[in-house]
Amino acid sequence: MREFTLDDLKRILRASGGESDVTSLEGDIADIAFGDLGYDSLAVLELAGRVEDEYAVVVPDAAVQELPTPAAVVDFVNARLREAVSR
Amino acid sequence: MSPRRAVITGIGVMAPGGTGREAFWDLVTSGKTATRTISLFDPTGFRSRVAAECDFDAAALGLTPREIRRMDRAAQLAVVSAREAVSDSGLEPERLNPHRVGVALGSAVGCTMRLEQEYVVLSDHGRHWDVDHAYAVPHLYDYMVPSTLAREVAWACGAEGPVALISTGCTSGMDAVGHGARIIEEGAADVVVAGATDAPISPISVACFDAIKATSPNNDDPEHASRPFDLNRDGFVLGEGAAAFVLEPEDEARRRGAHIYAAITGYATRSNAFHMTGLKPDGREMAEAIGHALHEAQASAEDVHYINAHGSGTKQNDRHETAAFKRSLGDRAREIPVSSIKSMVGHSLGSIGAIELAACALVINRGVVPPTANLHTPDPECDLDYVPLTARECRVAGVLSVASGFGGFQSAMILQELGAVRG
Amino acid sequence: MRARSVVTGIGVVAPNGADLEDYWAATLSGRSGIAPMTRPAASSYPLRLAGEVPAFAAEDHVPGRIAVQTDRWTHLGLAASAMALADADADPAAFPEYDMAVVTASSSGGTEFGQREIQKLWSRGPRSVGAYQSIAWFYAASTGQTSIRYGMRGPCRVLATEQTGGIEALAEARRILRGGARLVLAGGTDASLCPYGIVAQFTNGQISRATVPEQAYLPFDRRADGYVPGEGGAMMVLEDLDEARRRGVTDVYGEIVGYGATFDPPPDSRRPPNLRRAIQVAFDDAGLTAGDIDVVFADAHGTPSADRLEAETLVSLFGERSVPVTAPKTMTGRLYAGGAALDVATALLSLRDQTIPPTVGIHRPAFASALDLVVDQARPATLRTALVVARGHGGFNAALIVRLILD
């Protein structure tokens, strides 16, 4: 099964949201809220759209609001990918 | 009294739900809605498939085949409404000095529909980034520059004075009317055709709002999808249309015995400098705009008898402006009827601000306040009198209308019956 | 007392110079930025030349978070705005938030960004359209982003009148200062040199088909066959003269003293065009006459009929060869929303340095007996007042008069 890692998220986030001017994405950012990383709601929507596109998963509207941190997105996407395999 | 204060002497409207000003008035006072499943293109695969569309027959409304071929839908809507406004004003175009006639037209997205349609052809449905110029239509550049919309209205009305297109997103309509009023006050023109148009019901516009989840996904119940101030609202419903006014200086309008709908006594715009789409819940900058508009009108909260809300039906907007009304008008905000006609005619981006001002001028003239349709379950955080479901008769001498748009723009305008004007 | 609107800072991003002094040095020395187009691959287009801003990298001027959500047109605008504020030595944090405003001209919005998203939509479906399309493509993007960047909460605006937009923006800025604001950032930029933008521009029938830069954009020359499009523009800081002095400003570029705008009748009309009247309205607004004008920055369309109309208009107002006329835009191409703004900036620099920049490439002047066209080399002159003329596609005419503050 293809896995979605924190590094994958950072790569997509850099491309979709631009380099943060608040904090470096190099460190352990998994549990820092996107807002505190310098990314607003549009950046999170853009991230979700690109993840959907690249990993062929669907992120429901409500889920976008319920994914406040990089770790939450990684867990969510991997759960969807596992479902897709087991189906 | 300011002799060159701008007054409204003619109104034209092309809105969803009917053709012309009177059909528009009938719809927005009936509480019926013009929102439906999108028919202008096949919306399969889109998140939001609901819109308020105009049943618009350009040929039946007097546009020639050549004009229809040349003009984007937004231009067609604008020209038809401008002609209705001029006709309503009683001015005889052939007797006007074209040098003293101006145009101030608003539009948020210009000629998007034709731009997209042509792109689809030239790129072979998006297959080629390097689009093929050999298949381009002669008017493609006209569609690329939104100023073409103002040009079409200027040509239709014989305007050779100051002509401009104002494009401040969803405040464009109000800002264009405000701009037109300034041109009158400054004396650069004696007649200004002011208004706005947008025809955004095309795949790219629907998709761009899908992407930020701003529009209602209530596809199973399109007639009830636009639900401003209702607890169960889930986004705005895209609309289309145009409205135009004839503006003249008060002294000239009186001299020729024109029917005067209302005077534009106050207008202000402010920016929130916060976020391109986000709104802070305190409504601070909109309140600031309202305060300035009232100040310019030399009016107080007591002089406002009806508020035409932006009322888009997004969670953040409805709370934002409710806070702005309370902040700027104090306790008086609870006594004034507030309604959103977007519940019935949708949100036509830059054009709706002008369409709403048309409703406001007619409210003053006719003593009926349109309702907010689909408001069955009030949101406890939106706790003003939103005139749910049915229109209300009441004497209205002063109206506040507001607009709020992407880019952070917040605008407010005061229209007053001539007898109520101070200063 | 009514505000006197003066320009206290200028930011320029142009094909022949990506900041104010580089641009001005290039312009005075006749160095053109028109060159074979590099972006996009132009081989398949009838348009081979353009005025691209070669030295501009968004990451040098725009924060990464903002760069991804905006089009190049906005990048250029943000860069020019930052340079204008620095040039004016104005710190937005030191001004009351509601007393600052942003006014930009937009001619065609975020064309390249829009093309990319429309392409995604049609090739891959609605869900592939990104979250930024709704804020990057529309005409108000640059004003909104600039207002946010600097906390400018006053009355902001966007005017779309094609190539006259820069003048409209400055006139609106003057109106806003008269309404009580203290600082207005105003001007315009453009960047529509993507494939769809180029193809659309080509349909207006006014683009030069020349393939050699030196022969491409030759207004008032017998070889004129159209114009070359370019990108870039200028943003300016406008303040009330007294307020500016109060905060310690000593170097003021000049005052906006006159503005006029008119519109032409439809092409099939028998009525005359209205360019002359726009200039006359600006004279009346300024309380000046033709004799007060020391230099004219022409619209210089580069098509024979438009050049003739402008030459005849200038002669009718000024007489034959009685005022120097120039068109430094022969070194940048026409910049649409950025064009008139850059012309006004250039006129102000001209007043500052008492030098008229040249029109380049004119070897076979078509109106030598009518126009005193400043060609090839900059001309020193005693200058107090400059007239800038602009025309926009569809029939827009505008004129702006700027004047040195002498005292």
C-alpha cells in the first residue's frame, strides 16, 4: 500500500501553500496547528485539493475543518488509503 | 442642500425570476425564490449545482443579432437594464449632450463566460497550454478586458463623458453607483448611467467557489438553497443579472420634473485588510463604512427604516454583518427590519450590489419591505428582525444597504426619500 | 482647504528596468526592454516580441505564502508598491489605518493564473480547480492583497479602463485624498503574456507583426504597424502636500493638478472622437492652458490611424511643433493597466531631472512638420508642467497634468 508520510505533506504544503514566513517546516511540525504554522483556511483547502488529486482520496468538506494539524491529515489520508486497499 | 446631490430618476433590472424592473419587484416581494438546478451548462460533477439564473431572451429584448454575437452575456444583461433605466427616467437620449453623459459600471468577473467558452475551443478542451490562435474569434480581446462592459453601455446610452468599469469584487455594484454619484456631484457629467452586471454561471466560476466550499451544496432542494440568517444555511447560491440607474443632480432632475425615486445621500467603503476571503466576527470595518455613510448623509440610526443586508448565507458573513449593524447603529439595530434578497435572486457577485440598491429605491417608493425567504430556523447568533418569509408594508424614508466582498472590501450606502434629506 | 495631491514615492517594475533608477537610467539612455519573447514559447504565435520584465523574481519581492495565491500581475504590483513606500519613506504603521487606501488599475486580471485553472478544469475536471482561483484571477486581487499587506483600511478601488487605467487610478486617489485620506498607493501593473493572453491580444488587430525589436513599435513613424505588448507598471504614493511636509517629506515629485476623461462614440457613428476634449477638460481642471505645458507624454498607439488622430489633436491644441512630445513607451511596449501609470511616473522623473526621455526607433517620422518629437536622445529642458495622454481599447481617453512644486 502506498503511504502518505509527513514528508509528503511537507512537500505538497510547500508547493501549495508556499514557504511559511512564521516557522520552518524542517522541524517536528506534526502537531502544530496549520494556523500557527502560518497557513490559513485557503492554504488548507488548497493542500486538501492537491492531496486528493495526487493520492486519489476524497477529503469531505467537514473533514477539512476537522484536520487542524499535519498529523491529523497524515492519519486521515493513510486511513483512506488502507480502506481503499482492503476494499 | 447640495444642488448637485445625485438622485435616482430611472431604474432598470435584469434579475433571475423575471424580465425587467417590475417582474423583479414582484418576485422579491412575493417571497418566492428563483434558485434552481443549473441549466446554463451541465453541472454534473460539481459540488454546488444550484444557481439563480435569468431566463433571458436577448433578441426579444431588442438586441440585434450582431450585438448578441459580439457581447458576452454580462454585456447583454447590462445593456438591456441600462436601456430600461433610461426609458424609465423619461430622458430623451437624442436630446442629451453626449459629452455630459457618463457611465459607471461595476462587474466582479467581467466577460468570464465568453473567455471560458473561447478557451475551451482554442485549447481543444484544455488539451493544449499553447492555445491555437488560428481559431480565435475577432472579439476575444474585448472579452479579456472587462472595460468592454462599460463600453457597451456607453455605446447603448450615447455616453461620451467619463466612462469607467469599477471592479471591487462583490462590492463592485455599490461602488460603481457610489462612483457615479461622485461624478455627478463633482460636475463632470449631468447624467450618469450607473449600475453593475455579472454573468458568472459558467464552469470555472462555479468550480472556483466549489474549491473553497463557499457555495451551497444543497443540490436536492435548489429552491430553498439560499438561506441567509437561517441556522441551516450552508453557503451562498450563485446568481447572475444586472441593474442600472439613471443618476442626475437633484436640481436638474427637479427642473425637468422627473420622477425621483430617492437621493443618494451617503456612501463609504472601507477595507478589512485582514484576509482575501475571511471576515472577523466583530464587523468592525463594515461598521466603520456604515458610520461614514451616515455621517455623509447627516443622518442618524433613527433615519434608517430598512436595512438591505449583504446576507449571502455563509456562516461567517451573516454573523459579521449582524455584528456590524449592532456596532454602528446600537440598540436601534434591533428595531429596523433587515432582509436579504439573495435568498430569492442569489448572489450575482459584483452585480448584486446594484440589484439590491434597485430594491432599496423601490422600497422607499412603494412602502413594502421584501422578506428574507427560507428563514425558518433563526440562527441564535443572528438575532435581528430579518423579515422572515413574507413582505411587510411600512413607510420607509431612509435605507441602508451594505456590501461585502473578497479582497476585504466593505461598502455602505444611504438612500433617502427627498423629503427626508437633511443638509 | 482642499487637499493638494502630490506624489511622494514611486515604484517601477518595467521591461527595461526592474526598479526606479534602473528604469530611469535605461530610459534616458534609450535602452529598450523590447526583445524576443521568452515566456511562453512563442514560436507558434504571430507575436514574437514583447516587453518582458526579465530580472523579476517573485520570491525576491513577495512572501512565499502570498506568491502561491497570486498571479504575476499582482507580484509586480506588490513589488512596485513596496518600492514606492520605501521611496516615500512612508511607514504604513505610522498612519491611521482608515486614512490609507489602495487604488489599482486592472486591465485583464490574473490572466496566466486563470488560464492554468481553466485548463485544469477542462482537462481534469471540476475538483482539480484550486482554492486560490477565486482570489487570484479577479480584477480586485492586487488592491486587496496590497491593502492586506500594509493594513490599509481606507476606501480602496479598482478601475478597469484598459490603457487609461493608470490615470483613472491616480485621479481616484486624488478624490480619496480630497475626502480626507492621508496616504493613497495608486497606479497599475499588468502581466498578460501567457499563451491565452497573447492570443487574445492579437485579436484586437493592433499588435505589430515585426520580428526585429528595433522595428517593432514605431509610433509617429511611417513604418508604424502596431504596438508591442509588455508587462510591468508603476505604483505611486500620493499624499496631501501639507500633510507630507508635516511628516518631514522634503522631496516631492510633483502635484496632480489636472485630470480629464472622455469616451469615444461608436465606430459607426458620424460623431468625432473625444481625445481633444479629454485634454481640454484636464486643462480646465488644472486652470492651465496649452501654453503652460512644457512636455507631452503621448499615448503613441503605434497604428497609423491612431497616431494621426493624436498628432492632429496635439496640433489643434498646441500648434505645430510648439511643445516637445515623447513616447518612452517605445522602450517598454504598451503595458495596459501599467502603461499610463508608468508614463506618469516617467513624467515626474522628467520634471525632477529637467530632462525629456527619448522616443526610440523613429527614423522616418510621419509628422515631422507637426510634432516636435524627442527622438533617440534625451533632451535637457526647463520643465515645470507635463501632460500625459492615454487611450484605452474601446474608446477610453484620459489626460493627466503633473506639475512641479516650486517654492
